[in-house]
Amino acid sequence: MQVNDTPPDESNAAPEATEPVEVIAESAPAEGRAPSFEDALRQAELKAAEHHDAWLRAKAETENVRRRAQEDIAKAARFAIERFARELLAVRDSLEIALATDTQSVDSLRAGSEVTLKQLVAAFEKSALKEVNPLGEKFDPNLHQAISVVESEQEPNTVVTVLQKGYLLAERVLRPAMVVVAKAKA
């Protein structure tokens, strides 16, 4: 488009408009004037696009958090026993040393077994593995498994004999204690 600085020829000039022409801004309504339907629609579309973008970002972030959590759970499950296994290596080493000795006496075997048992108990304690030995205690079906019931001088429902000790892992029953329970004499 070229700009012509010369005055237009009056014979070719367009007739002057007798009425003023009002120009309306497309994006914003004039002051004191209600927004037109098109303006309101544009504003709503812009807000909808902003909200959609924010939703997509939140959805992606949530997916990333979920994926990271699954990876952390998988790693925790894979390496959960690592500390306990490391503690048991000392117990195994002690047992192998005891078996490798050619000159074994009853006293040396007993002493070696006691040291090995102490190592095992220490490994259990470090791993929150607790022994359940309920001899003389009240029978608790959450911690004990009754193998039989016998008449006894002891109070009814008390543990008379422990056939196999139970174990708790962080206050959860890993293995219930197998016990014989007292009943009242007939």
C-alpha cells in the first residue's frame, strides 16, 4: 500500500460521510457498556484454555508422583531384607568356622554355639524381631496357637508348655507360639 501525499482530485473524491462512524474495540468493551456476547465468549474460551492447561500440568505431576512412589516401593521391597541379611552373615561365618575345626570337643562346640546364638539374637534385635515365649502367661489367640488342652493345677487358659516359640516382627506376628493350654480339672 502506497501513501499518496497529494490532495485527491475533487472529481474522483468520495463523498463525505454525513454521520460519524463509531469504532468498537474488539477485545474490550467501552466504558459503561455491557460486554458483547462475542467478548464474553472470547473471555470464557481464554479461561477454559488456562484451566485446561493447568489441569494437564496437574495430571502430569500426579502421574510423575505415582510413578516415583511405585519405584520407591519396588526398591524398598527389593532391599528391605538387606540389613537383616548382612547381620546373618556373621552367624553363618561362625557356623562355618565351627564346622571347619578338626579338633572339636564338646566344650568348644558348646562355646561356639553360644557365641553364634548371641550373634543371632543380636541380629534379631537390630531387625525388630522379638521372641514370644509365653510360658505361664494367659493364652492369647492373637499371639499363640493352642496345640492341645490339658488338665492342670494352673489357672485355666494359661500356657502350660511352649512347644515352639513364636516371633513378632515390628509388633506383627511372624509366627505364633505353639503352646499347650491349661483347663480346669473336672
